[in-house]
Amino acid sequence: MNDQPFDPVELLGQRVQAAIAAAAPEAGPEADALISPSKRAELGDFQSNAAMPLAKRLGMKPRDLAATIVKKLDVADLCEPVTEADIAGPGFINLRLKPEALSGLLDRLDTPDLGLPAPAEPKTIVVDVCGVNLAKQMHVGHLRATVIGDTLARTFERLGETVIRQNHVGDWGLPIAMVTRKIQIELNAGRLSLESLTLDDLDRLYRAAQFECTGQGKALEIAAKYDLGPKVDAELCAQHEEAMEHLEEAKQTLVALQSHQPDVYTIWQRIYEVTMGACLEACEILHTRITEADNAGESSYAEELVQVVDDLTARGIAEEHEGALLIRLDSAEDGKIAQPCLIRKRDGGYLYATTDLAAIRRRVQTLGADRVIYTVDARQGLHFRQVFAASRKAEYATKPGANGPSVLEHAAFGTVLGNDGKPFKTRSGENIRLCDLLDEAVERAETTVAAKNPDLAADERATIAKAVGIAAIKYADLSSERIKDHVFHFDRMLAFEGNTGPYLLYALVRTRSVFRKAEETGTPLDHADAPILISEPTEKALALELLRYPSAVQSVATLLEPMRLCSYLYSLAGAYSSFYDACPVLRAASDDLRRSRLRLCALTARVLEDGLEVLGLPTVERM
Ligand code: ARG
């Protein structure tokens, strides 16, 4: 009984499908019941459109097939009796729900778990979130990896699974060694102090170090090709040599870092502290559950890389090619990937992919992941296809004792664009700092909130503005299709109308306000077990929306698409608003009706609250 769906569309879908299977076994199990809301309310609540395409496929008359389906249909507990008279046009089957069926379903939903009970055997789900890089400001791209990742993690938590967030911080390798060395030089020259080091300093020095270590190989090629003359050649050569010296020193710093040599390691630790301090602050402001405990940066795998590479070589998974080590990805089930996965360069250096292989091994074999989800930019698609295929080939993706590999998924997201449709940057082409963006959202929200409600005290206004601003930013991100690029537009995301975060926060405040009014007017709140009476069309529409909640949450988990829950909550809020406009609650025509409607209001408030919590939007009591 408990794993039965709540949504009548799904329930009727199952029943009609069973009837189809009985009426036309040759249709096969995949025959879809094609249930949709009725186009004409006077004919019913739902209709099945299955008979037409099926009849065509089987060479039958659609109305005859519809009649046989109706005969086999077992929906007496849900619908008014269905007869041949309910077949319309070429073969639509009209279905009308019994009011008591709807109340019964709502009764079943109105439990503490809102139709989403914890599973008997939770799965372990690892979610790769955030993924910031040391010595770099977080920018709007990290917003998506943080917000979408945390929401997916929350969804699985809500579903009762065991969730492990992993922040795969880019904190190791040559670029980090470059900036470490740069800072060491600045420290020695007395131009910097570790104590007062800021993320802005780091950001600046990171770029300077990158610049210094960039050779002129390309420029030299061009100079040769166009014969730019000995003077240019000499100049470029000198610059190139200098860069190569810087690079050589950075490599030595990397070696020193790898052996935790105190003078460089202390600097690295400070870089880590400053970057992660800012990152975790942003995670907190963003109302995520990402904490320091989730940090598992690239550096945490440093010791394992030799072992991984030795293992892969010894078992013949990796092979040498011109001094480099690579894994060919030719297995049939992964579909051949032309580009092999490079795991060690000719100079002995390891790569981003090597670390990700070690990470999969740890996540699956040590942390016990049944499913690993990577919320990372879509542009890393090939990287993940390679790493997933390579780890399956190496059996790193298989839990000890398991029959097959765990599920590895790249929950890829698109780019955040500015109003001009180009990647979101400042006028001068720099990345916009995430912290500035969050500040601006809250500031703008404060203006909007003040305009809407001028009587708020300053501190309450500030609290509300913080929630509204953050909800606006997060919701804008979550409510657009994950894979698509999405336009960052302050005015649109901060609007109190339309499919926005502020609108949903406001909807929750509105559903709660009935109860405040009831208290003020001394109306009894005796609705907890009240029989639910569904009569008005808007009441019925609200009931049907409420029943869709469990599937909406589950679909986020299945498709890794938070948008599903956003759209759901938006239409629930709309249904509530129509209901509230059309149906008096506290002044309902009878006591029974008042209690029933209060119960619907309470259930709506709980579903909205629960849904917003799954999405990770901060909520407010007043707005
Ligand atoms: N630091 C990486 C970047 O900024 C993202 C890390 C994603 N996670 C992973 N396991 N590779 O591109």
C-alpha cells in the first residue's frame, strides 16, 4: 500500500495500463496509458488517450479497443463507474474521480513524512559539490556547483538516503605551486605578511604567477612563420627562457610541497585557510549544508596517486605511450571514447583525471557510494566520460563484494550569462566575485522589501532582505533547466510575481497567515483530523496539486533536475492562491467546511515549507 503513488494521474495510469494489458496483451508492457487532465471538465477529471495510437498500431478500431479497455478497467475505488458512455470522440476514455477517493489520498499524504517515507535500506549517495580552487575568488560558476549540488544532496537527504557531500577543492598541483612560490618571494621581499593575507591578494598573485610562468612558445612559432626578424626572435626567446626558469622553480616548489617542507607547506596551509574561509562563508550565506567536514580536496589524494598509477600499470589497465601513461577507453558498454584518459604525463606529472580516478576509488570503495553525482560545469563533459569509463575498466567504481559498478553521473550545468547573452563578467571582462553578487542581491532585496512593507523595523527588514535576496539568486539557478545556460537578471529574479524565489517565500507567508488570522479572531484550530470535503473546482485543483508532491521530489532525485520541484511548488502556490480567492476559509458556510479548508491550508503550508527546505531556500515569517 505504502509504495502506491499519491498522484491520481499515476494511479490511474497504472490501472489503465493494467486494463490495456488485459484487453490487448499483444500491445506489450510498454503501452502508455496517456492520462491527462480532461479538456472538458463536464466530461470528467482525466482522460486516457491510449486507445487511438494503440488501435492504429494493432490495426483495430479505436472505439472498440476503448470499449474493451473500459470493460477490463478496475478503478471502482477511485472513480465514478466507467461505462461505454464515457468513451468520447474517436476513443477518449473519460474518468471522474470520486470525492471520497481524493479525500482518502489526501489523508494518506497528510502524515509527518508527507508521502516520502525513509527507505528500509538507505543507499549511500556521494555528491561532488562546490569544487572551488585555491587562491581564486569564487565566481558565478561556483554558484551553480554549490547551489545545485547542495539541493541535490538535500533531496536525497529528504528521501532518507545517506548523503556524503565532497568538496573536491582544486588545492594541489603545479598552478598552486606557482602561486605558493610567488607568495614566498613576496614574503621574503617583505612585501606581504601571511597574517594579513586576503583572498584578493591571493587572486592577484595567482594571476601574476600564471603570467610569469607562461612561455612564449606560441609567439615564437608565429614569429618564425611570418619571419618577424632576429630582433623579435631574440626578445621572445629571452622572455621564454625567463618564463621557463619561473616554471622550473615552481616545479621545485611542488616537490617541496609534496614532501611537506615546512617553509612552503606553511604558506600553502595559509592559502588554504584564506580560500576556504571565504568559501565556507559563501556556503553559509547561501544557506547550504556544505561545511568544512565535506572538504576532500585534490591534496587529500596526493599520497594515493603513485599507488593508483602503479596499480593501473601492474594490472595492464594503463599503458605507456611515448613516455606517457594512458588508459584506452574501448569497452563496449561505455561506448568507445576516442580520446584515451591520460593519467601521467611524460615529465612524470599527474593530472586532474588521475586525482579523479583516486577520488572514485575512495568514494565507492571506502565511503561505500552506490551513486556518485558530480555537479560540475558541462564543459567538463569529456573529462567525466573518460574518468567514469576508466574507473569502470579498473573496477574502482565497484563496491567490494558488489556485482556491478555503482552509478556515476555528471549532473552537468550550463553557463551563467549576462543580459547580453555572453558569459557573465564585469565590463572589463573580469569574473564577477560571488561575494559581491550576493551582497548586491541582498541590497536590492532590501529596497524591494522596504517598498512593499514600509512599516518594517530596520533589523527585521534586514533579516527578510537577506532571505529574499539569497532565495532569489538560488531559485533563479535551480528553476532553470540544469544543462541550459541561464541569464543572470537581478530584476527578474527579485520580482515578487512570477516563478521566482521571492514569490514562493511570499506564498508560504500567505498560507501561514490564515492561521495567524484564525488566532487573532479566536477561530478554533480544530482541523487536524477533519474530514476533507472537496467540492469547489479550485479546491479540487489544489487537492490534485498537493498529491503530486511526493513524485515531484522523487523526480528531482531521478533526473537530478531541481527544476522539477521548482515548477511544482510554483504551480502549487498558484493553485493555493486561486483556491484562497474563491473559497472562504475562516468564514466558510459550515463548520465542517471551515475545518476541511483549514486542513487543506495547513497541508499546503507544510508541503511548501518542506519543498522550500529541500530546495534549500531560506524562509521568513513575514514579508
Ligand atoms: N576545481 C574544479 C574546477 O574548478 C572542479 C572540481 C569538480 N570535481 C571533480 N571531482 N573534478 O574546474
